[in-house]
Amino acid sequence: MSQIFDALHESVAESLGGRAHGLPAARELLQVVERKNGSSTPMSEPATQAAGRDVLPQFPSAKVVLPEYSKFVCFNQDESLAAEKFRFLTTRLRHIQQKRFLKRLVVTSSVAGEGKSMVAANLSYALAAGKQQVLLLEGDLRRPSLADQLGLTHLPGVSQILQGTNDTENIYRLEGSGLCILLAGDVHNNPLEFMEPGKLSGVMDHISVGFDWVVIDSPPLLPLADTSMWMRLADAVLLVTRPGVTSKRQLQRSLETIEQSKLLGSVVNASTEATNNHYYYHYASRSAGQQSTTTATK
């Protein structure tokens, strides 16, 4: 079990000259879960997936158009402190991948508004910058946001694949990067109607071949059941929390929902501990009355 949560906190503390304050009860709760989990058992990559890594097809390209105040810092603010933090996280994840089989990573949160889509997108871009084959998959078919945030509207996605209305993989390679993306596609009020476990599993097995990472931007854990479908097919789960949004009770319920052997750790978004840094103040100043580091996309 990686101590991702602690590592990110320590990194922020170092950047502030050691002037870090104690985190709220949410941090203690996450640390308890990590202590219970202990270390993970190394796993081997399935032979069929390993064999397909060198035959990644040439996907059609898509041009990213970011809004002026986009929080996707790894895309257009490579020198920022926030982008550096995501590179730090990718380094930790790669170290874990060397010790156990880790390809499909679900990025989720307890409730909406914690920034999971922003984290998933930045993390995917940072991983792809490290010369690995990465697919960012948008698994929130109820309230997708990545298409709007990236200027990739009207592209087909997961919904069309699962409903059989499109016979292509619907995967696109983003121009200017090595990152591939599979958007949600059509919005649905009840996607569970066509997210049959067997069919979803087959789709995931097919599209995962050739990629080193499949980062799944899933719906929030509460109160929906959609994320449980993605977690069953994933190798690990990364939980995004946000001070002032995530309550201790919601976090407790989320931790009970996640299979503990798959929980890698948590990323704290919009931490007020870094407000003394110019980068974080730069973003906070654009949010009227808010003293947070960033504004979540969801």
C-alpha cells in the first residue's frame, strides 16, 4: 500500500519550509486505512496484455482547446508548482507499478465538487509525458465534463460502444501529447441499464491492450452505484478529497465502499496549507471569496 497521501502532504510541507499544520480528522481516517492494508502483493501482467503493448494502433487525433482559466495545468502550465505535484504523484505510481501489476486506475471522490476529473486529466497527461502509453477514460456517463473542459464536444465515446451504436473504439490521441482519450459520449440518466458487467468487462479488456495505464475518471462514490462497476474492473483506486467539501462521515462511507486492497491512497485537492505559495494564490484570487488552491471541475 503506497503512502501517497502522506507523501503529498510532506512534499507540500517541505515547500513551505516545514510550516505545515496538522490535517483534519479526514487525514487520520485515511492513515488508519493505510495501516490496516499493509503492503501489496506483487502481481504479474497477463501475457495477452503484455503482448499487445507494442502494437498500439494509430488513433485519430483531436485538438485540445482549453478555456482561459483551465485547471488542467499539466496541459499548458508545465512549469507551475501544481504541474510539478502531479509529476511527483506519477513518480510514486510508477514505483508501485514496478512492485505489482497496476494498469487500470480508478480516480474517484466521495461526492461531486472535489476535483476528481481535474486530477484524472492532469495525472493522465503527466503519465503520458513519461513516455508511457496512457488512456484517459471518462466513466461518468451521467455528468461528463472532460469534453467541455478540453474542447472536444460531439465526439462519440463509451456510451456508444456499450449500446452498440458505434462500431469503432472511439479513442482519440490528443494533439501535441502522447495521451489518448475515450470520452463518455452521450449523457444518460441511468447508464446502469446498458453497463452490463460482462459487456463492460469485454470492452475494457479490448481497449486496455497496448496501454501501460488506463486512468478511469469515474462518478463520485456517493450516492450512486456506477463507480462500483468500474472499481470491479480496476487494479487500484485513488480517492480525491477536498477540504470544506468532503465531510468525515462521507469519507468514512466512501472508504467502506472501496475494496481496501485496491485503495492506493488519497489526493487532497485545494489544500489551504499551500496558500502562501504564489501559484496557489494565483488561482484562489480568481475565485471570489475563496481561499482554496484550485477550483474543481466537478
